Amino acid sequence: MNLAAQVELITVPQDFTRLCNAVLQAEYGIDFLPIDDDRADRGNDGYLKSEKRMFAAHCFKRIQNQRLDHEIRSKMMGDLRKAIQLKMAGDWEIEAWTFLSNYPIPEHIARQVVAAGKESGICVSWSGPGYFAEVLQRFRSVREMFPNLLGNDILDRLAAITEKLESLAPAEAVVNWVPRSIQEQRALISQKPPAWEYLLFAGVLRQGKELLEPKWRDYLIRNGSRTGRYLDKGSARIYLHGIWSDAEFIAERAMSAFDERLQLEAFGAPGEPGNAELIKQSADRIVKSYEDLLDWAAEIRGTVFPEGVKRAFDVAAMAAAQPLTDIRSFIDRTVNSIDEIPARLAQRDPRPITFTLTLELTINEAVMAEFRKEVRRLRW
């Protein structure tokens, strides 16, 4: 994975802001004025004095949003409007505006934003993951601030070593178990032993759950991701009234993985091979729903609310515990059941293998009763 691709994987806004500030300070020195991200900045994420240029930085908390044009357009146009307001109010001299992101900007959105800036006398530009990768390559001091971002030279060496080791390895063993790694997944898809479709499905579920264990542990200790959001009572009220919309959407997406038509396309009709990519997408849909629920609760816990209101939001985050446990149990049951298939197929006279895997998302009624009690107590 090259350096630009690694930048695209950043999903913590504070980490991306830190990267932006480090890169711009390395490029421009004291000519660049960083803005404190922990306070309301009115859309100003940095200012270049010599060019009268304002910066706006943004990364999505969910990587899949990088492909949603309406989300990108909404963010760019919203931040540009803030810059236009600051210029009109005379708070900042703004002749140029640069949007910093860790995702590419579609051409049709770019045209709209450039036109909107031109109407207000602002020259619009943007810099994406390729720009950050290029600056990181030039400034070693900046690279050392972000040890998780490996340079291309290191990655190339690792790739060469891996290729050499693979050339010396013995012949590939047949994978007829639930795969535990991407390499075993690839071997399974290539070899296609009996029931490989189900083994692949279970493998994607297990690997996804294992990768998310740190987030699960954070949830258990009620640790939230710092969002930098500080809500007043009015904003907290609006947030609270819509708090279940995202949770319901996440649950609906998880259940969509069991659509009969999609299952038939993924696993194939009896006697027909399945589609590996569709099988992985089906399992990923469940894993992603699990991650989104964890992120939903972490975002609530990472937001600062007024005194007297926080308890209601704490209880709302607690409500995720039951559906999260339901998904974890489903994954464990699925892996355990499918893991037995190869041994049963190896029997001399194997009986038809039948098993039913059902995901049912439930709610802890005691927690919901506590939430309703807190909402009544607030008396908005």
C-alpha cells in the first residue's frame, strides 16, 4: 500500500488536522497560521498570510463516505460558504481558498465549487492524498511525526522480501477450513474446495470481528472518540430527538445481508458455484453494521453536552450493547457451525448438511425504559 493510500485510510478528524498542520508548516513555515481545532473555528482551519489563503480540512469518519458525491459536495460548499461569510464580514482578507481532504474530488463537484468561489472573488483549489504523500516524502521531520504512515521505500522493500520468501515457500496447502487471514482467503477462492463459499463467508465475518476487538473493548469501558463537538442545550435537543435514526439505518443494513435474492446471487443456486466478491460483500455488510454501531456509540460518548443532559446520551449509547452482542453471537455461531462442514463432508457416507443461521437484533427494554425516563425528566 503506497503512502497516498494510507492517507486515505485516516478516519479520525483530529489526526488528519494534525497531519494538515504539520505539512503546511513544513511547506510555509511561519507564513502559515494554524487554527486551534479544539475551538469553534467558523470554517477557518488555517491561513496563509502571503497569499491571503484560507484552508478548510476534512476527512470522513467512515471511509465509505468518500464515494458519496452528495456528502463531498455538501462539505465543500458548506465550508466555502463559511469562508465567503468571513470575507464579507471583514474578519479575514480572503483571496484564495484551499480544501484539504484525504479523498479525491469528483470533477463535476469541482466545477460547482470553483464557480461558487469565483462569484465571491475567491480562487478555489484543493489538495488530496497525493499532495500529502508528496510532502511527507520530501520532509523527513514530518514523516517521523506519523510513524504509522510508512514511506514507499519501506513498503517496496517489504514487498520484495515477501515475494522472495513466497518463491522459496513449499507448494500451497489446500485450505479447507474457515480462513484466518487474507492470504488463506485468496487460497480458498483459488482452490475452491467443497463448500468454499460458506467457508469464505465465515472467514470474512471472523476476520472482521477480530479486527474490531479494540473498538469493542473501548465500548465496554465506555470510551468515546473525541469529536471536538460541544453542543449547547438547543443543539443537544435536536441531536437527541434524532438519535435513533442512524441506529435504525444501521440495523436495516445489517438485515439486508439476508435478502434471499442477494444470497442466491452470492452463494449460487444448488449445484452452481458462488460469486466470491458478492459473498465477501454480504459478510462485509454485517461486519460494517457492527462497526457502525460501535462508532455510533463512540461518537455519542465523545461529544460534550451541557450538564444535566449527558445522562440521557450515556443511556442511549448503552442501548447499543444488546444489538452489538447479538451480532457478535451470530458471528461466533456461524463460524463454529461452518467450521464443522469439511469434517462432515469427509465422512464415508455424509448425510445432507443442514443448518440455519439467523441474526435477530434485540433491544434491552430496561435500558430503553431508563432512556425514556431521562427524556421525560429533561422537560425540553
